[in-house]
Amino acid sequence: RDKREILELCRNAMKEGNHRISKTFAETELWPKIADGDIITDTERKTLVFAIEHFHFTPPAKTLLTEKIKTWENNRHHHNK
């Protein structure tokens, strides 16, 4: 996914979600788009981190995505050893 598509998803979710991005949206819409085939590029990861910092995610959504990023990073480092 390119950066624009990820950020557009977040913008649309903000419009539909009372100016917040819910855990449900993060789990069922955003993360599956980013982690298609369990492959996440550095650009996708950086874009997601940017989105978490600049869009209003609910606390549960922010926690979910932060944990998923950490898990992905841990798995990535484990596979590179």
C-alpha cells in the first residue's frame, strides 16, 4: 500500500467515526490493508506510525496498532538473526 492510500483510509475513518478512529476500524479495515499477506514495508510502518501520531485514534485503537507494530518488529528481528 502506498502512503496516500493508508492516510486516505484514516481520513475517511475520521469523517465516519465522529472524528476518531475506532479499534474496530483499526482491526478490521486499516491493519488488514497494511499487513496484506503478513508483509509490511518500512514505508507502511512509518506511515502507520505517522498516522497514529497525527490522527485521533481511540486509546484502544492506538494500543492495538502499537502492539501489532511491536509484534511485527520483533518477528522481523527474530527472522533476520
